[in-house]
Amino acid sequence: MKKIVLFLAFGLLMIGNTVVAQTTTKFGYIDSRELLRAMPEITKADADLQTYAKAFQDQLQTMSKEYEKKVQDYQAQEKTMSEAVKEVKQKEIVDLQNRIESTNQSATEKVEKKREELYKPILEKADKAIKDVAKEKGFDYVFDASSGGLLHVRETDNLLPMVKTKLGIK
């Protein structure tokens, strides 16, 4: 009888260990900023983006110098100008200021679009590598240490379809 109880206890212990081993979730983490800094493609993308942005900066700097000169000239000659000339000069200054603002906004949008264009393939490459390694090494979840975000999850743990079903959402 003692042997049977011992055998059952040993068997239950082995089954318990097997169940625990099968239900153990494997977590991992990575610092994505460090990964990206280590990728040589980032250095080239950074340089390309700086070159692209510098052209806009140079253009805006030239326009700003022109604006400053027009304002200084206007202030220096304002007392000797007729009202009609003052209006024309003021309009020139305002128009130039508006062009500077418009150019600055356009440049910002274009630089941001270029940034996305340059970095998207690099980010996709890094994301694919993270997911591939996670799958190869059996990680269920991979967290980003630099932002705390979740980079990889085991799809079977996604509760969204079940919650949508419970809520009657298709």
C-alpha cells in the first residue's frame, strides 16, 4: 500500500512538473534604441536626412536674411517715405514673412515624409528580426526596454477575438 501511495505521489509530482513546464510563459526583452543605433543602415539614413533637411535650412536662412534686411531698410527710411510707398514696403515684408512661414511648414512636412521613407525599411527589418528570433527561441512575449512596449506576442494569447465575440462584435 505504501508503495502504491508513493508511486501515485511520484506520478502526480511528475505530471505537475510537466503541466507547469507546458504552461510556463517565456518572456524576453530588447532595447530597440540600442538595436537601431547598432544598425549601419541608421547611420546612412541619418546622414541622408541631415543633407535633405540642410537644403531647406539654407533656403530658410537666406529668406530670413532677406526679411531682416527689408525690415531694417523700411525702419531706416520710414520717415522719408510717402504713405503709398510705406504700404507697398509693408506688404512686401508681410508677404515675405508669409512665404517664410509657408516654406518652413512645407519643409517640416517634407523632412518628416523623408524620415518615414528612410526609416520604414530599417524599422521593418529590425521588427522582423526580433519576431524571427522570438519564434526561433520560443519567446511568447518580447518587451521593448526602451519604451516598455510589447514587440512580439504569441498570437494564441490574443484575447481580442474572444472579447469581440462576447460583446457581439464581428
